Amino acid sequence: MSLTHIEQTGHVLTITLANQERRNVLSEAMIEDILAGLEQARAAKARAVILRAEPGVRVWSAGHDISELPHSHRDPLGWSDPLRVVIRAIEEFPAPIIALVEGGVWGGAFEMVLACDIVVATSDSSFAITPAKLGIPYNIVGLLTFINATNLHAVKEMAFCAQPISAERALTLGIVNHLQPAEKITDFCAEMARGIAKLAPLAIAVMKEELRVLASAHAITPRMFERVQGLRRKVYDGHDYAEGVRAFREKRAPIFTGE
């Protein structure tokens, strides 16, 4: 059973997350369907893609599927994790991807939205960086995605407090490009996508890649990277990471000890 719906109109392809029963959690199966949609868009030479949930949802996506995280002793957000794979696929897709957002966007789903090129949201949308609730340290690449989208102090507040921000504040912070009423957002995004599709696709593809390269051009030495990876390893080998994942599976509040 597919967890997404795919629809193509002209040069515009829409990928719709369609697993409301599980709040569109980014499970491996969901991510495989998103990747398949992107491959279909690539094969069809789509000039714009819209990534959305079904109209009227209260949760656009609850983020990384916590039930699929390793219990301990392995980086939960490593290079080959499905979330990292889909983020790279969105960033490297040769045409612009518009995120059409309604409802709450949490954790890894927030990063996936920010990996898109343009973000359009309804006023009742909200955005949250939630790994601290589970004892998970976000990796460097993911944090860079957030820093590229807004200012450092906003990222720190969201990461340290793990509380959602409103769509209005997200617009002020530059996270969201446009706010639209729910009844108008589909037509607004479709019109934008059609406008992009009328322009020179090769020029846009090159500019998208140039911007991706420039956005990731932050110097970090091998020593710095090894130090951060060592700190991350200490966390996911520790008590709090195992407690966070266990508490989620047992549907209770975690008790963190800082160990």
C-alpha cells in the first residue's frame, strides 16, 4: 500500500503524504515512497514539484519514525539513515521543490521541509525541532540546514526548548516564504509551480545546484568533525538516549539523568 499519492499536471508533479493514521511519520516505507515520487518526477522531467500532505491535516508530519531508531550504540542520524537519504534527494533534485505546509511539522519533517526550495504554509501551521525530548543530538548536516534557513539564535531556541513556533513567527524568521489561507494555498502553490515550469529549466537547475553548494560552504576541519562525532557517540551510547527511545515506545514521559 502506497503511503503517498502522485499526480502530474503538465510539467508539475505533486507528491502527497497520505498516512494520516500515523501522522505522516517519516518511516522507511514513507521515505521510500517519497523517493519513488522524486524518481518519477525526474523521469518525467518535471520542472517543479510540490510536496504536501492531504488538505486539512492537523499534522503535516510527525517527523522521524521513533519506533525505527536503534536502541543504542549506533548513530541514530547517520549518513545512510532514510531521513538523511531523502534530505539529500530533495536538495539534489534538479528542479525546484515547493513545500506546501498545513498543520504541525516536527523534528526531521521540519528539516525535510527546509530542504525544499520554497516553503508556503497556512497560518495554523507550526514548526518544531524536537530531538531534545528524546535524548537525540541532531547531526551537523541537519543543524546546518536549520542555520541556513534562519538565524543562529532562533535555531538555538528551537533546539534547546523543543517548542513549536507559529507560522507567523516562521515567516518573520525567513523559514516560510508565504502564508496563505487553507482554501487558497493549493491554487497559490500550483500557480507558482506553473510559473516556474515556464522558465528555463537548465538555468534553474544550475542555480539550484550553485545555491546548494554555496549554502554548504562552511569550513570544518577533520579534527573538529571527529570531536563532534565523538560527542555524539557519547550521547547515543549513554543512558538518556536509550531512556528517550524506551519512554517513547512505552508512551510515558522520559526521565533524563544527563548520563
